[in-house]
Amino acid sequence: MAQKFNVFTTENKYLQSEKNIVRKEALGRAIDILTINRDSSTIATLDYFDEVERFMLKDSSNPNDVLIANTLSEKDKFAWKKHYKSILGKKQSDELRVAYLSGPNPENDLNELIELGILPENVWAFESENDVYDEAVMNLLFTYPQMKIHKGKISSFFENSAIKFDIIYLDFCGTFFSSSKSNKNISTLISLLENHRLNSPGSLVTNYAYISDENDPEVKKLIAKVVALYLYPKAYADFGGSADEQGYDFYEWYNKVEGNAMNYYSEFIRRFMMDLTAVYVPFIRICKSEDYFKMFFNADDKRLELCNRNLFEYRWDDIDNENREVSFKLEDDYGGHLAESMNHYSIPWFIDMSEVKNVNTLCEDEVTNDRSMLKDFFEEFYDEKFRKTTKNMLTQIFQNNERYKSRFCAMLYMLISSEYGNECYSERLLRVYELDWNIYSIQACDVFTFQSVAGLLIGQMAVPYHINVNKSLGWQYKAKKTIMMTDLFVLDECRYIYDMMPTIDMLPVRMTDSSPQICYRFALDALDKNHIRYNPEIFFGCAVVGVNHEGFEDRWFSERIIIE
């Protein structure tokens, strides 16, 4: 059960409000994880690395694990730990730089930050509304003139300034998404991530509203629609298999989500952030760069079209099935991967379902008695507000560029369905793919293959952030009549993994050296456990120790702390 704390409010909404309790707690934790608890802020830690080695040498019942662990040289282990320490460093609270959205009373957040040890000289506040900005300046002018307050959008500052922060607090106040084009929450997050405005490790605090029936039944229904569609293909969205794997059709799943929309909305916020940091932003970075894209892929427009056709369409009747398994040619793929591997293609599935033009196609496989009911359901589901909302989301994610979206989906297909997709690999990536993985990769708990490193090679160049699931926290409180959800996401670039990994041209040779490979994989085990339940599209077969062993379990976000 979620934790609950009672708060006795007074007329002074600022000094005793639930929001103040949450803000104090979130900012305090954000500072602590970057200072006194900095050693545990990263996804892989020195202690975790040692625990993996100890398990392999002493606790595993598999005698082969001892042989694997003994291949790790003291030299490689020392080099990894030295590199890790150089990246992590140490910081005190008075060294941290903070950014947040101002509002008319920026001194409220600032007072809290100063009490927690932050220097006002290291704080930036942002306000784009003229009248609000003027009021904010007057409130700071004679109290904290050394604090910086910037007139303009924080996203523009992220794009044009070289300043980096340790903590960024984005109190969006409204819902995560909406049908209004003025809602640019996703664009703001992307500008932060794409321009790397947060140091690593860093703390990102967000605050969103949940609109209930009490506030606006129509908006609450919209939230349920978007959340249901986004979570339907996701494994473990309901702490089990995907909704499809659990036997729910979409109509049944939507009704379940609508009946518990607040909790599923909470899950959506966290899962979308996992996708945004580790998948959307880094993969789109590759899509936007011709040099980076060609480093990995040799895919002209015709091949990209084939990849997307194979991903989104079934073509069973058009294929020579006798030869299909033999040829594995791109043009001979029978397609339908989107439906058959829904969990690995959950993002393209959401894109495809968001852009359905004819709802009749969603009812074709149903029996006659259900077809009419489903048609009515989907016609109401795909109303104008829903279509505007998902369009607004996808426009922000792919920066209003259809080519980025096409390349993004094709990239996932080429990497995940590699038996077909390898036809689109560059010569450099093909050398990695054609490596005899059975001979050169050390097999521990998981079978380490091309899919185990493909996404990591992308990340080495794209420099993603990864959310540290174990150290991130969430709160829920009520501001007047509106339920608010605050999250502290601890972000880690994991360069202690990516920078220790050989680059694309050196990897085929370096894979033959057992010691650096196992050193790298001891750290990679932690990243695998962090993402296995959230982003299976980027990590395959990376576990060294099984998730059934204590201390090496797969990682889940903790339940929200409810402030009452």
C-alpha cells in the first residue's frame, strides 16, 4: 500500500499546504541523492558490480559462473572502477545549480531551496508571461537580486544556452497532455533531454494534474483513452503480461482503465518518461543525423518503406510461404510484427493506433453480434478531441517531421527483427551482426547476442539519459479539488557503461577478449534489470545474474506517497 501522511492545513495555503509538504520532500530528496547519497545515485554502482562478481564466484549453483568470473582481470576491474569514480565525482549542496518555472512568487521555491543548502546565485527561474514576469521580478528585486530570473520559455533557454543544471523542477500544473496546441509539456522535456541540460547524475522533478469527474468528466475520459491506448501493448503495465497477453481485447482494457484512471495515469507518466529518455530522444537523434544514421544503416527510401510495411502490415497471402523461412529477404517478410511482438513494438503500435482513419478496420475480425457495438465504441473513442490530443503528442515527439517518425519505426524493426532487417545494415553494423556470437560471447544467465549490443551501440553515439527506477520517487496530493502527481526522476547517462564499450568498428575484434567483455557486462547487468520491465525494445539478453536471485531482481517504481 502507498504511504499516507496527514497534513493539517491553515488559512495560510503557502506555509501549510499539501503542495509545500511535497515540494519540500521532493527537493530535499533531489538534493540528497546528488550529495550525501551520490554513491547510490547511478543505476550501476561500485557495490552492485562487486555483488555480481561475488555471486558468480561464491553463491551461484552453476559451476560455469565461477569460470566466467575468473576471466575478469584485476587490471580491467580497476580500470572500470577508476572510470566510474571519475564520472561520478562528489558534490555539496552549495555546488548544485537549480532551474525551475517561476510563477508570480519565485521566492516560495527559492526559500525552500536556500533552507536545503542551495545558494541563490546558483538558481535560475523562468517565466514567459509578461505580467507574471513583472510581478516575479518585483518579488525578488529587494530580497534575492543575485538570483537569475529569465523572461522567456525554459525550452528556448535549453536550446540556446550552454548552462547545465543539477536539478530541474518543472511544475507544469496542468495535465501531461491535452488537445490544446498550447500544451508543450513534451516539447519542453525533449528540449531538456536533447540538449543535455541536466548534469549526470541529475534530478528532474515534474508535477502534473489529474482531472477527475469532479473537475471535468470530459477531460477525465480523454485521459483514460490516451492512457489505455498507450499502455495496452506494454508488458507489466498491470504487473503482469501486456493487456493483450492477459486476454483483454481493447474494449475490455479501456473499461478497466477508465474505472481506475487515476492509477493508470500515474503508471503512464512514469512509463512515458522511461520511453522518452531511453528510446524516443536517442533514437530520433540518430534519425535526424545523416552521418549517424548511415553509420548504422544502409536504408534508402524504398527500403525504409519496406521496413515499415513489414512492421505495420500482414502480407501472409502475398508470400511464397515455402521459401519464406529460407530466404529471409526483406521483401519476403510476411509482416505483422506489430501485432505478433506487441511489447517490443509498443511505441509504433501506439503511433499506428493513434492515426487510425477508418474505425471499421478495427471491427473486421469480430463476430457479427459484436461488430455493431464495437463500431459505436470506436467511433466515440476516436472523437475530435482524442485525435487532436494524440496528434499534438506525436507532433511534439517527432518535431512535426514525418521522416523522423518513419525512420524511428523502421529503426526499431531493423534492430529487433534482425533476420530481415540486417539487409538494411551498414557494412560497419553488418560486421557486428555477422560475428559468431556463439563462440565469442560469454553466455551467463542470458544468451548474449547481437540484439544485446545493438541498442547499446546506438546509445553510445546518441547519449541517452536513463531513469534510475530504484531511486526515483512519486507523490500524490490534492490542491483544492485537483489531484496532483509529483515525480522525482533520477537521471543517469550511464557513460561508465557506454564509454567502456568498444565502438562499432572495434567491437568485433574486442569481443574475442573475455576479461573486458565480462567487466563491461557486470555493470550492464544493472542497466538490464533497470529496463527489462519497461523498455524491452532496447535490451535483449544482458543479464549475468538471474532476476530470481535476491539482490538482483528486476526493478520497479515504488508506489506513490499519498499526502492527505
